[in-house]
Amino acid sequence: MRLEKKRDEEIAARKGMTGKTIIGFIWLAISAVIAYFLVNALIDAKYLNLNMFYQLGVPRFVPSWVFSVAIIIFITLLMQFFLVFGFMLASPEGRRPTGDPSLHSRRKEPFDDQRGRG
């Protein structure tokens, strides 16, 4: 009985995670595409020169597409960071300070039936 309640609570806590995962993956893909076009635009406009990496001591046999991919990954990670930061600022869940004492828990206690027994 207790294990079934605990399992039901875990399943209820995971409910809705599929949608969040799909949205997160779509945002990751959109961020990568935006970063790809941004890097290519910066290279075409001569704001970003990949020769500067070779001047830092990277061997010349490393192809330039490796640096492009690294910059795209960096920009994508930066966009993900701003997504998390925006969530912290805009979402009520993100703005809620942690550790505030309260009489009411946000999660139901699975073993609540054991209280009062002594």
C-alpha cells in the first residue's frame, strides 16, 4: 500500500514532463539554427575571423568548420542560459524563494495516512 502510494506520487510528479521536454528540444533546435545563421553572418561581414584561432596557437591542420561548430555550440549554450535566467525572472515558480517556511506543502505526502499513529 505504501509503495503503491509512493509510486503514484512519483508518476504524478512526472506528469507533464513530456511536453516540457519536447518544448525544450524545439527551443534547443531553434537556438542552434539561429546561432548557425548568426555565426555565418558574422563571418561574412568580417566581424568574426577564424584566423584569430590559428593565431592563438591552434595547428593549421584543424579545419575552420571545427571553430564554426564550436562557436555555434557556445552561442546555443548562451541562449539556453538566458532561457533559464528568463524563467527565473518571469515565472512564478522561478521567482518563489526557496526555503520559506509554510504550513502547507506543495507536494502531497504519500505516507500521510501514518500521521497520528503512535
